[in-house]
Amino acid sequence: MEGPQPGESHKERVDRELTELLQGLRVAVTGVQVLFAFLLTVPFSPGFQKVDALGRWLFFIALMSAAFASVCFIAPAAQHRLLFRSGLKERMLHAANGLGIVGAVFLAVSMTSAVALVTETLIDGWPAIVFGGAVGLTAAWLWFIQPLIDLYRAKDVK
């Protein structure tokens, strides 16, 4: 999050940052809820009986990490309602930011496991590692590593 805008009070900054954070989490919530809903239906499909032990573990990891991601992404909105007019908005903002990061980690794990599961079921063997790993590495790079590098470089510039 960037610093205060010109003429912006501390309260206005916290309000703006919370609004920006909640808007960002709404995007993530939609994605994880679609994935989670899909995963909830998988065991009830006829082909699931063909999934081997590795596939079942990949499914379980994808399901649980999608559930935890959902909890993390939804928590700031629930906390906002519970802490309404408590004077704890700035504390909630910092907690929500951390929950968003943890939720993104869980979402990356879920997507990686889901892709590995589908690949392992369709193709079998090493492609599951390759394609699941590609999703995991791409998420790690774009969601975490590259932004942290930018943050590190920006601190060196100042």
C-alpha cells in the first residue's frame, strides 16, 4: 500500500487502504469459491472411483487448501462486521493483509494440487509433477517472489 495521498488524514488513509484491500480480496474470494465448489463435487462424480491413492491425496490437499483459502479471504469481511465502530480498524487492516497473504498461499497450493490431480488422472506419472509444479512456481513467482523483489529494490532506491 502506498503512503498517504495529498491532504489525506490518517483516518482517511486507513479507510482507503481497507477499501482497497477488501476489493482485492473480493477478486480472490470469487476464484477460490469457484475452485472450492468444483472440488466439493468431484468425489460424487462417477469417474472419481478410478482415482488412485496419489490422486486422492492430491484431491484432499486441493480441497483442504481451498477451504482454508476461503476462510482466510472471507475473514476480513466477517471481522469488519464484528469490529464495526470499535476503533480497531487499523489493527484489522494489518490482520486482513496477513490473512490475504496466507489465503493466497493456500490458494496457490490448492491450484497446484488440483492441476496435478487432473494431470495425474488424465496422463499419469511425471506430467503431474511438471504441470502442477509449473502452476505452483508461476503463482509463487507472480504472487510472492516478484513483488518481494520489487519491494526490496524500492527500499534500496529510497
